[in-house]
Amino acid sequence: MTLIEARNISLDVPDMSHQALIGQRRKLRILKNVSLSLKKGETVGLVGESGSGKTSLGRCLLRLHEPSEGTLAFDGQDITHASPAQLKPLRRRMQMIFQDPQSSLNPRHTIGSILATALKLNELDAGETSIAAILGRVGLPASASRRYPHQLSGGQRQRVGSALAVALKPEFVVADEIVSGLDVSTQAQVLDLLKGLRDEMGLALAFISHDLSVVRSLCERVVIMKNGEIVEEGLTADVFANPKTGFTRTLIASIPLPEVRPGWLDQ
């Protein structure tokens, strides 16, 4: 069953360049006629270079950005232009794990306080036992609730970010470059955690990354983006085995995989 469906989504943002600021304010189109759907329990990788629009698309799917054109539906409900009040009942069901947990966690509050606030806002049990269970679910000890974000390692902070997202028992999660700043061993731990949570909860997961090797290990489908558009999409295995565009071949050839054939770039 389709959970998220975006049809012909475009997104315009103000042009903040110097020329635009001293002249007539213009708009920049950073997403261009993008269509994408996710089924319940499905994992789709959104891949592209910096500025390709993948994070903007992820935020549109959560309605953190309101599309300038097109339609967006969640579980059959049109939320394209839904007001904050109309979106509030859905927020528990749609969550995001941010790229930089250090900046997304309040440095003045302990981890326990941060989790308790999220639970209380959604009328869920915020007792010590519940918080300890949530931390345990992402591989952190109960004592982590008494620490501040700066007292945790990068991998531990990313686990807290995951805990915040899954504590509300969502159906759809956007994970935005969540392993890009971690060392290889910590990356593997966080990915294993995400796989376990996905399988346990039946999450629909949009996994944003510039790293195709990570996407290959996690995602059933992959969507390749460039300049705000989808240039290729398909089953991950099929895209790796037979990339259709030169841009996709370049992305694949840029990572150290034994299957990469240099001749792809010449085809």
C-alpha cells in the first residue's frame, strides 16, 4: 500500500544572491517536476551530489516545505497545502533524522529532558522507565539520559537522533545523510541500528545520501537526482548492474567497488 505519494512536485525559494538582494527579488526553482512514491515498509535511497535537491525533496515529503507546484499525499490524504493545525495529527507519523545531531539537539538540556519533551508533546509516557527503554532500543545505556549532547560521541548523538525519531512510533522516516560524518565502524553500527528499527517497525524510509555504496547495502530502490530533477530510478540491484545515464555511471565509478568497470564511462 502506498504511504507517501508526490506528483510533479516543484519547489521555489527566494534568490538570496547579491544581485537579487539589490534588485528585484526572484525565485529559484530547486525542485523541478519530481514524482516519487513509497510503500509501507519500503526503503528508497535518494542520491545525488551536493545541491541536487535530495534534502529539499525529503523535507517536502514531510511537508516541512510546502510545494510550489504539484501534489503530495500521505496515507491517501492530500497534505500539499495543509495548515500547521491540519498537519499536527500527522506529525507523530512522519519523522526526520537530521544530518547533524549536534545542531539538532538542544545543548542546554540533557538527553532525558529532550526525549521527555518530545513524548509529552505527543501525550506519551515520559517516565524514566519509558526513556530508558527508548535509549536501550538504540543501544544506549539508561545513564545516557543524564548526559548533555556535547558529552556524547558523534555516533552516540546520531543514536539519540534516531531515538527521537522512533520514540513516537512513526510510519515514515526521512534519514538525511546520517552517517556522512562518522568513521567507517560507527557508520556500520548506525546502519545496522537503522535496519533493525526499519524491520521491527515496518517503516517506510527515505534514506538521503551521496554515497551509493551505503545506499546499496540498505535500500531496495534508488532515485538519482541532479539539479533538482530525477535522472534515473529503479531497483538498486538493477541500477548498479545496468546504469542508464552517464551521471549515474560517474557516481558508481567514483566509489571503490570491485564490480565497477571503467568501461562504463566510455559507453
